[in-house]
Amino acid sequence: MVVIDHPDPVGSSRLVSGHFGTVESGGWIPLLNVLIAIKVTLGSWTMVQLFVRCRGLL
């Protein structure tokens, strides 16, 4: 049986080598968190805007 040892295992190029406690150590997580926050903010703003447009100010 022949075992081929790859110098770059599958998936290791996607890992981030940041130091513990820094933003870089999270990889894509901080960027995804910001994108989700923007999406939720835009959705909330759209709901409020539609409510004001249909119902009017209280």
C-alpha cells in the first residue's frame, strides 16, 4: 500500500493563522457577522418604513 504525503493537506489553506484573541483568528466569522448585521438592519429598516408608509406615524 502506497501512502502519498501531501505537503498541503486538503483544507489547510483555508485556515487562518491568527493569534488567539485577535480578529484574524476568527477567519471568516467576523466578516460573516458584519454581513448578517447589515442584512438584519436593512430588513428591520424596511419593515419600519413599510409600516410608516401604510399606517402613518403614530
